[in-house]
Amino acid sequence: MPLFSFHRPPAAPGEPSAAASAPDAPRRWGPWGRWVGAALIVAGLHWSAMRWIEHAKQPANRTPEQKPPVQVELLTPKPVTPPAPVKPAAPAHVARPAPPKAAPAPAPKPAAPAPVLSAATPQAGEPAAASGVAASGAGAASASAPIATAAATSAAAPTATASGDKFSVPPTGDLRYDTLVNGVMNQTGTIHWTNDGQHYEMVVSIPLPFVGPYVYSSKGHIDAFGIAPEQYSEKRGRRAADVAVFNRETKQIVYTRTPNSQPLADGAQDRFSVVMQLTSLVRGAPDVYKAGVTRQFSVADNDSSEIWPMETVGDETVQTHDGFVTARHFTRLPRREGDRRKLDIWLAPALGWLPARILQTEPNGMQIEMLWAGKLQAASAAENNAPGTTDASEETAPAADDASVRP
């Protein structure tokens, strides 16, 4: 018998029994409830794994920080003008010696017996002939003196060079870009670029889920300022396209979205041709665009035109689909007070100064990004030698630029 024994006294009348006060037994879900719970857990694990894989695949490029601009130089569009012909300087007057006067004829003398001439004795006319040869040689030397002076003067005259903005329009090719929306990998976008030396065409296609592709088209010619758009259109999803026409004859920009028109400025661009215009200018003179240098562009949208100040931030490293690449960062400064839409462009010298990354930030915070994912198709020799593939001063771009972007 145990030493200690515990005995519960009987319940008093009116008190609930222990069995009645005990909590209810746990309810069972049944076979269907267990299957639903397991399916939810598996779906959650799959979704987490997919998110991790997507974030692991995409390049880890940081969003550029907003820094106060430090402007060291402001550039505006200037046309490339051919060098003016240099007029040769007037040759200095050279005094020519007066021709010798003819001696008077001697008086006739009576005939004398002809002397016997030896082989060593000169004849009477020989000294005169010798002096005549010397005189003619001196005359030739004196006559050639003005020519030599003029040649020396023209050689010493300075040679004129072309003035304005040097540019080198990229050759024809198709570019492929990985597109990201708010950092999430999307489908592949493309930039179709055509340049025959006199005309160009640019078609940008960015696919967006549930909306449809955004297609931007620009075409025109190449003039002394560089790329000169004639028509720009943008089509977002299933909406009708909005078109802007650059009328060079009336110097006006007209729109299909609005009845308004605006003056056409020299070197005016549209929203996407400005990217290739910036590329052409940097290809033509890369040393000009140092950190702090800001360049102004007159850019037309689908309903208005405004000034875009593009500042050179500096050289940075960009991670693309093919690896890391050094690129020069350009950012659009605020166009007006309260402007929250941002645009950043990175141009890579290893890609022929083509865009390695384009990042647009909307006022609501949404970011649309394009990252280099392909190479420019090799252009034919005729296209590379076309006038539009070099700057207007006939200065060709380095061969390494085009060779580095072959497929």
C-alpha cells in the first residue's frame, strides 16, 4: 500500500462534474481537409522557390542614387560645317632683271685675209653664245623664283578644319535586350536599327505581360546635326498608335494626338532617337563627354516637345546577361520643378558605345529596364563605309568599336 494516497472527494450537489467541465476533444478535418492543407503547403513552397530563382537569375544592378548635379560644361546642338576653302596668299613681287641691251653694230672694215684658225682658237661668235646660255639660265631661275615663293607660302598657310559636333552613326544591326519590370525578369525586347548612310529607321519593341508589346518607331534621315527624325510613332498594347511628324519645310512638329503644333528646333529628336543620337555623338568624340558635362536635346513626345538636359555621371560597371561591362552613365536632369520621371542610359565602349542598360523610372515608382542580351549584327562593308557611319568631317570611328559587336 502506498505511503501517500490521493482521493478526490465527491462533487457537491449542484457543481458540474469533471467530465462535463473538460474541454471538447479536438475536431478532425477528415480526409479532404488534409489533402487541401498539403496542397497549399506545396504550392507555397513552389512559389517561394520560383521567386528565389528569378531573383538569382537577374543581374544585380543597383538603382542609381539621386545626387545633386555638378555641371562643368553645357553643350547645345551645333551642325558640322565643312571647312572653308583657304585662298593662297598672293606671291611676293620679285623684280626681274632687265634684258641686256643689244650692242651697236660695228662699222664695216676693209676685207682682210682670213686668219688660219686652230682647233683651240674660239670663233668670234662662241663667247656670245656662251653668255647667252648663261643669261637664259639666269632668266629661267628668276622666272621660277615666284613659283617657288608661292609654293612656300601655300605650304606655310594653316589648313582649315570642320567645326561643329562630331558624330558617328552606328552601323545597321538588331539588338536584343532583357527587359525587367520592377526588377522582375520579363520577355526579351529588341531594337531594330537600320542605317544606309543617308536614312535611318529604329523600331523598339518591349513586351509587357497582360498588356501587350509597347512598340516605338522612328525614321528619318541624317543631316549636319546627326540623326534627323521625320516621323515618330508609339503604340502601347492594343491602343491605336500616336504619331508625331517633323515637317522640315514648315519647321513645325505636328501631332495626331493633339491639334497643336510646335516649332521644330535644330537637331530635334524624339524619345528614342535621342538614345542613338547620344550614341552617335559619344562615338564621334568620346573624350568630350566627361563627368559633369551636360548636353541639351530638344525632344518631341507624342503630344509635345521639351528640352532634355543629359548629364554625364561617369564610368560605371554594369552587369548584363553576358557578364560585366564598363559603361558611361548618362542621366536626365529634372526638366521642371517636381519632375519625378527619370531616365538613365549606360553606353559601353566595348559594345561600340551602344546602350548596355536603359532604365526609366515612372512617377509612380514603376521601373522599366532594358539590359544588353545580344550583339549587333555585322554590317556589310558598304554600310560601314557609308557617309552616315562616320562624322561629317570624314573622321572615321575606331575599327575596334564595330569589330567588338560582331555576333
